[in-house]
Amino acid sequence: MKKKKHLTIEKLFSLLSNQKRLEILMTVFDNYHNASEVAEIVGVDISTAYRYLKSMKEAGILSSRYHNGKEYFDFSSADIYKLLELALEFVDRVNGKTSSNTQELKELLDSEPLSERDFTPDIVLDMRGEICPVPDLATQRKLQEMKEGQVLLVIVDYQLSGERIPYRAKQLGHEVITKKKDSLGNIYIYIRCKKNENMHK
């Protein structure tokens, strides 16, 4: 007989308080992945990846299916992603976070490694210093607010977000114009907003 899941608020927040679990969540949100693929993307050993995946599946956060003898994981519900989005909005509100318009950002943009500027960003999202899942969630939220054809520049220094943000933007039908990296490790991602019916998974 299948064991009935019993998830409490305490257990849910405990599971989501682990940084590696959050990284794994954002990884499988992009697509179905097995433990081996997740381990390679996130940078942990396979047994650790599988243990985290399994614990989130047992809690009902993830679901899985088998293909060619391998177990592939995905979100069990879009509500999980909405929960992360709401958490980000709450944290930003509590911290009084606003868009970056500092002299430091201006100087950074003046020196950023794009040799030919055929376009100017309409909006700059400075995510330096933020780790998963904040840059990923903030980028998708900002694109939802933007108008067709507007260009978003996302600046991150978190490598995994630098890989995932362009991938996810393309999945949603946006145009990734270019991605560049400077000598300090900052990654500049230019995205042109495209409005379509596939704005959510």
C-alpha cells in the first residue's frame, strides 16, 4: 500500500532552506533531469543529488517518471514555483530593495565587454551578489512586466544563474541577444522581451 504523504509547513521550509536543494529545484524546473544530470549541473556527487531529489519527491515537492530505466524529476505542481516567487517578493519588500541606479552600476556598464552596441537596454537588472534562485526568479518576473520588444540586461556573478537564465528565457520564447563575461566574473545577459502564450511552464 502506497504511503500517504504528510507534509508540514515546518518540513517544507526546512527542505527549501538548503541552498543545494534550491539549486536542484531550479535545475529540474528547466526540464526533466535525472540524478546524474543534476549532479553534473549543480556540482555535487550523484548520491547527494539523488538523496536530495528523493527527499523532495517524498515530500511532494517533486514528481518523477521513468524513461529507459532512469528516473527523471520535475516539479509536482506550478504552485512550488509560485511559492518561490512570493518568497522573493516578500524578501524584496522587507529589504526595501529597489532597482540599481548607482554610479557604480553606470561605471560597470560603461566598461562592460560588449564591443558593438547595436542596442541599449531598456531595463537593467543588477543581480550581482545574489544566488539561486533569486536571479532566475527576478529575471522571469521582470520579463513578465516588460513590453514586447523591450531589452532587458541582467547582470549576475553566480555561474549557475548565468547558464540557466538564457536557457529559461529561450524556453519562454524570448530572444537572447547575447551573453558576455568580464574579467571580474560578471555575466551580462541581454534579452529581448517577446510576448506569447508560453510565459509559464
